[in-house]
Amino acid sequence: MPDSSRREIEDLVELLNRYHLTELELEKKGVRIRVRRDLAPTATSSAIEVGSTSESPSSSLSQQASPSAETSHFLTITSPIVGTFYRASSPDADPYVEEGALVKKGQVLCIVEAMKLMNEIEAEADGKVIKVLVDSTTPVEFGQPLFLIDPL
């Protein structure tokens, strides 16, 4: 297995563990990789499936641009799942955070709804919200940038 493929799989396993996900699937250039974790209380394991597909690569996979020099020191909060982005807990509630707001590590920034489950997305570090990158009620992809935070 080429080092780049091995690193890509390791990155997927890292994302799986970091966001406490049970399964991730990635299709790229006709190759599908599925990483799954068994959450049984007696054992924690990861399973990796790699297969090729005859279909063209999924159009839903988007390549992220390299961060520019002026934003490279900012922390990018990304969506850990595919779902619908909400800035507030309900349509008539105030947004969790606004641009320019100071946030603490663990503070809720938004909600991403997936399959009728509301997943709170939290700040990964103390900082200042520089930019909200997604409009409320917008569909988001796995790994899509949601916020830029200037860490304190």
C-alpha cells in the first residue's frame, strides 16, 4: 500500500476517534474506503474496508483550498458529519455565536442536524470568532469549514 494511501486511512481513523463517530466512508477516484468502529463495551476496534467502484468519484466530495497566509493562524472548525447547519437552537432563538464574539473551549457554536439528531459543535479552543462560513439551514458536508477562530 502506498504511503499516501496509508496516511489517508490513518487520517480517517483519527477523525473517527476525534469526533467519536462510529463510521466514516470516503470515495475518491473510484476507490471507496469505509472505516467503522465497534462501540461494544467489552471491546473497541476499528474495521477498514477498501474497495473500488466503477462509478465516477462522488461529486459531493469537495477539495478544500489551501489556507491563505493571512488566515493560516486561525483555527478552522469543521463539520464532523454531513447534515444541516443551524446557528441557533430554534428559528426564533439568537445565534449561539456572532462574528467577533469571544468563545471558550467547549462552548457550543452551532448545531448540525443529521437524521433528526441534533449534534452540538463546540469550540476546540478559547478564541475570537473571526468568520461564520455557513448560513443557517444550509446543508454541510463532512469536513466542511464552518467557523474561523483566532485562538487566544
